[in-house]
Amino acid sequence: MVNLEALIFDVDGTLADTERDGHLAAFNKAFAGAGLDWDWTVEVYGDLLTVTGGKERIKYFLQRYLPDFRPEGELDAFVAELHAAKTEYYKTLMADPGLPLRPGVERLLREAREAGVRLAIATTTTPANVTALLRNSLADDAEDWFEVIAAGDVVAAKKPAPDIFVWALEQLKLPPESCMAIEDSDNGVKSVIGSGIRSLLVTVNDYTRNQNFGDATMVVDHLGSKEQPCKVLAGPDLIGDQVDLGALRSIHQYAWK
Ligand code: XBP
Ligand code: MG
């Protein structure tokens, strides 16, 4: 019997569907603001999402789509400045019009808090983006709900490298078998498994539903709510219409049986 002590949540695509209407929109606003005629489409962004980290994604875009582009100064400085502008646009978008959390996310977070299950975040996104999403879409004090917010450049190697989940485990002072991760993408799954965590729930979204989640304990369309029952897409049928704490405990036991 392994105890479930902590839940470690990914952010983008998991807590909220932030990529298309948040990050993609913010990137394009930053490009326009910098006088660049780059305009990432939803489809191109789907390819660019294979690279995690906004700065790394801009560099991948240049290598793959604009290999002859040369900024005036140093490339790293150019990308850092463009990405900083993008983050400001993203923070504004999180406040206005804002983005709702995905089905069942707030319900499950509140249930876990009430039950004393520790909460953490492990994300590739910039810390300021996490703050903006939590304050605007969950609660003013929502950052305090999470004991650890492992985000962005706190580690050198981003997902699919395991570093961000390893860092979160170190900060929690917990072994992998005491934790469950909730992710949305194949990069996230690789990062979780590489960290030694084997209890892993994937909630897919439009950008990730066709990816390979081979090592996930269970894959669902979302965490479910009364209005929107969830559907099991892969793994043991251990849940009803909603993923609640009881279901997570069953999934956790199943993962470590
Ligand atoms: C998703 C990412 C991030 C965001 C963009 O993070 O890969 O890079 O797409 O945010 P996760 P930044 O799914 O791990 O939450 O521009 O701040 O990187
Ligand atoms: Mg994600």
C-alpha cells in the first residue's frame, strides 16, 4: 500500500487550456509589437509545441521556418527581449478576458486541500504566467495553495527532461512513490516517468489528444464535473463521471501495485 501524499500538476493544457488562446495569442502580439511580420497559426503552433519553453520555441521556429533570419544584435538577447514582451501580453490576457480552468480542476484542488493532500506545480512555463493564471482563474491567494511551484528556468533542462519533476520532489522532500502527477502532453509524460514517478494521470486536450501516453496510468478527456462527465480514454476504469480524490487514490494504488 503506497500513500498518496502529494499531487503535482502541470499547468499549460492541464490546469487550463492556455496554449491556443493564451500563449499563441501572446506570442503573436509580441511579434506585432516588435514590428515582425511573424504570425503563428494554430497549426504551426501545434508543431512548435513539440519544443517546450517559450524562448526555446522561438529559436526552434527560426531554425525550422526562418533559417536565414538574423537579428540586429545577439540572438539570445533578441529572443529574451521578445519573450519578455510575450509574457507581459500573456499576463494581460489572463486578466482580460481571462481563461477558465478546465473541468474539475478547481473542484479537485479544493478537495485535495480539504483532505490535507499536499499540492505542487511542475511546469515549463514562466513563473509569472503561473501567478497570472492562478490569481485570475482560481483565487487571489491560489499561489499559497501550492507548497512548491516549480516553473520555467528554475531548471536548465525543460520537459521532456525529468528535471522539473525531480526539483519538485526535492522541494517536497517526498519520494516518487508518494506522489501523483497530472499532465496533458507526451513531453510531460516523459518528464514524469524520467523523474521516477509512476502514478500519472493524463487529461488530454485538442493539441495533445493524438499523442502517445504509453506510460500513463490512466488517460481521460478531463477531470469531469456534474455538467461534463469525464471519459476514460486509456487505462483501468477506476472512476465514475468525475475524477475525485478517491479515484486518484485508486489510480495511485493501481500504478504501484
Ligand atoms: C507549456 C510550455 C510553455 C508554454 C509557454 O508548459 O511548454 O513553454 O507553452 O510558456 P507546461 P513560456 O505544459 O509544462 O505547463 O513562454 O513561459 O515558456
Ligand atoms: Mg502541459
